[in-house]
Amino acid sequence: MNREPDWALWRSFAAVVANGSLSGAARELGISQPTVGRHVETLEADLGLTLFERSLTGLKPNATALRLFDSVSRAQALLAEASIVAQGALDDFGGTVRITASEMISNHVLPQLLLPIRQRYPRIAIEIVPSDSAENLLLREADIAIRMFRPTQLELVTRRLGAIELIAAAHADYLARRGTPRSMTDLLEHDLIGFDRSDAIETHARSIGLALTRDNFKLRSDSQTHLWALMLAGLGIGFGQARLVASTPGMVALPIDLEIPPLDVWLTTHRELFTSHRIRAIYDALAEGLETYINGKAPFR
């Protein structure tokens, strides 16, 4: 009679299916390639089934393996959920809280917000994931997320904190060299800083009657932190958060209303994690700090 396979064998099996090779699975799991190979062989022996076709290019899962992979993937998600519930049950102000936010918020806003939070909760370690992609709170990639869109998963607790005003701005050094534009059409005579692959700025410009094209942007990047660095260096006119412009020495808001849609800010965590004292404490403190930043209730720097 075959024995019930250990969960470690299933983890290795799922990693091989997902990566298509023993080496890829080993890298994902942080174990050796021979160990992954033994896990796969043991699983097949325990089940009495052949799950992979072996070839020089790797392991190809057969139809049975693919059916099993669906079930194992669901089990992994449920175990991640169980881990979240366990974290939510913790009842102290120690431990770690993992926060994910956009590159701009992480690099230019969070450091100031974390100063009073660290003073208030010195035993809580903070991990920060600067990312413009949407880390999945449901798979425990973060405890708290600062989003520029409203998450829709029912398992999440979400709070809208306000909207960040976006404006055209430039460094005083650039304006001293080139002059200050006073109208939308004046912008066409200046060096603009904008996105490389995204056409979001051009699309909005056309909606308000400004004939901007890619050629108007003399410096392009898809990294918003890099675009901000180019603006700080005095290389041209770009677009940024009004509060950040106002609080950054040398940066000047331009006297042009481009009707840029503001960025909504949402603070999000998992419903179960909201019962953790440390996560609730950091969540509430972040909400307070972000609302101050967004609404300009006090000096930011």
C-alpha cells in the first residue's frame, strides 16, 4: 500500500512543474538540485505514478501531473492563507511588518513618515518593498500595501486616504537657463521629461488640446524615481506630486494647470492581519502620516 507523500515532496513537484526543470525548482526553493530530484522520484514512488517525461531539455509534466498541479497550487494558496491567520493572531508589538508601495512613495515619502513610527514602535521591524507592480497580499508578499488604485479582493481591508495632486514642475536651475513657461503651448518649446514606453502623458495632453508627441520628451524613462532624479538635476520639465515638489529644495511648481487627474491613495491589508496588534498599529500610523502628506495639514519635511 502506498504511503501518503510528505508536503515537501509536493512543494518540489509544484516547483518543477512551474519552472520546467530541476535546477529552476532548486533555485526557487533554495535547496539543491539533487534534493529536488529525489523528492520527485520519491513522490512518484509513493503515488505509484509517473508524473514527468524525462528529456535532455528537462522534465515535462504529463497530463496526470498537470491535474495534480492544479490541486497542489490551491493547497499552497490555502497554506499561505493559514499563515496569514496565524500572523493575525499574534498579540504583541514586536515582530516585523512588511510594507509595499510605489517607487516614488517608498523613496521620497515613506522615510519621513517612518521617523515618528519608529520612535513610537521601536520593537517593530519594518521591511519595505519599493515596487510599481501589485504585490499580492493574499499570498503574503506584503502585510500592508499603499496603492494608487482600489484593490477589489473581498479578503482585504481597504481605506481611501485621499488624492495626491499632480503638477508640472522643474528645478530652479533649469528655469533660470530656459525661462518659465506660462501656458500649455509654451511647454512645446521646452525640454520635457516623460515616460519611455507609456503614452499616458501624451494621451492626457491630447484630451486637453495640447499636441504633445513622443518627440517633445527629450529625456525618457519608465522609472518614476529616475524621472524625478532627472528633474532634480535641472534637465527639464517633468511631472510630480505637488506636495513633494513643494517640500523639495530647488523644485518649482509651474503656473500652468494641466488638469492632470490626481492619484487616489488606498491603504490595504489582509482582513485577518488587521487583528494583529503590530500590523494594526503600523496601518493606523501610516494612515495618519499619509493623510498629513496628502492634505498638507503640516510641513512634510
